Amino acid sequence: MTFRAPQLLWLALLIPLALIFFVARERRRVRIARRFVSERLRGVANPSRALRPWLAALALLGCVIALAGPEAGFRNVPIEQRESNRVLVIDVSLSMDARDVGTSRLEAAKAIAKRIIEAQSGRVGLVIFESAAEVVSPLTSDGDAVEALLDSIQAGEVSNPGSDLSVALNAALRLAGGDAGQRGDVVLISDGEDQSSRLDDTIAKLAQRGVPVSTILVGTAGGSTIPRNERGGVLLDDNGQVVTTYAHPEALQKIARATGGTFYANPFGEHALDSLAATGGTLKQRNVRVPIERYQWPLAFACVALFLGSLANRGAE
């Protein structure tokens, strides 16, 4: 037997005081009755009236025990929970500094990533990449911490110029596929530029492992120059020509199609990613042992004691 609120049992210490009060009150009633009413007028004596204070005290004790929430035994309650490992992969190559989506592509990618994190019911990890990949956050349930890390990343942070989707996806696969008992998926956010030579092999590996990759294109076909400083400078190539970067959806569409993911292009609308938030995850069912409340027993005892006290009150003056 356990109690949900055992501290309330201290109220039971007040029961003896209540009993003393009830006994004293009953004796005072008898003295007053004998002083003002004759024995014949008081009617037939009721010997059980002497039990009334004790029954009232027992009723109070039953109420205190019921209030403390007694629990005895357990029952198994099935609980369903959707859990998943989701790895966000964000392109931080210099082309993500282009501002053809109203802001820089990287800032737009961060905003999209935050929306995904807020809708995520399981753990989330973060990988950034250029021609090399870097794990910024392992899988964690602390979405706020991942969002804080997102705010700190900048274009060119990996310090390996270029854009290699194969390297990025391999790094994500190591995170998402690390827990064999829990399904994982990958969300890749990029402008689609790719200089990898082994992308097909990586896609085949993801499909074989059953890890879906949803891809999100950030950027426009019209393209944009890449600003390099606050005074209006733009990125130039080795020949001194202005570099213009364009969004390339082909590779991202191919990845999503081959792995069972979904492709999105500039999903800036309020509900544009609702379908992504609803996908992924494994529905797990587990049994939880829940204590069975038994407050009904002492409460029923208190009601019976009050009823018997009422019967004992017959013949009151």
C-alpha cells in the first residue's frame, strides 16, 4: 500500500483532538438534557448514542486516508509514442550566401530547419557541408540547443570550398542509421550545386539501408551573384569574372525519388512543410505500470461510519 500524497496523513494526528471534542460535546448535551427535561419526557434511553463520537472520529479518519490517495496494485496501460531520428544536412558552401530568395539562401535554410526542428517528435542531429562534411550536433532531444547551433553557422564555415552531396549524405547516414531499433531519416537543404563523383553509390546505400532522404531546394533558376563584403563587393572567379550561382534541382529530385523521400522547392509558405512534419518516425507501443487508486475503500468506510452515527442519534432530546 502506497499513498499519492503521504504528507496529508499528518492530518490524522488531529483525530484524537476531534474525538475529545465530540465526547465532551456529547457529555455536555446529556448534562443539559437532564437539567431541563425529565427522564420520562426524554423517552427511552439509547445506549448506542455513546458510540456516536467514536463513529464520527472514525469517519474523519477514513476521509483523511482517502484524501492521501491510497494506491494498491498495478495495471498495465499501453502507451503509443512516435519517435524518430532525423538528421538535418545544410549546405554552407559560398553559393549559399546568394540573395535570390529575399535573404541569403543560408538564412532561408536556417529558418526552414528551425521549423522542422519544432515539429520533430524525436531526436535531431545537424550536419553542415561544403566539399567536406562536419557533424555540428549528434542526435539529441534538445531541439533548443540545435537551434542555437544553427544560428552560429556561416557560409564557408567548413573551409573546404565546393559542394559534395555524397560526402554530406554519408555523414548523415552514419548518424541516422546508428540506432538499428529506431527509424531515421535525413532532410537535405541545399541550392543543389554538386561536384561529387560518387553520388549514385551513396544514393544506392541509403536506399538499401531504408533511410529516406527528403530534399529542400533553396534558390532560384534565375540565380544571383554572391556578395563578399558589406560594401557591395561580389565573388569573382580566378579570371576576375563575376560568379553567378543558380539553383539546381536535378540532383535533389533524384535523391528524394530514389530513397523514398520528398522534394520541396523554396517551401516558404506557412504550411509548405506540413507533409514533412507528418512523415518519419516509428510508432512504438510500450506498457506502463500505473498504480491503482484505492481511495474508494476508506471513503466507503467513512460513509458507513457516518450512517451508523446517524442511527446512533435516534432518541436525541
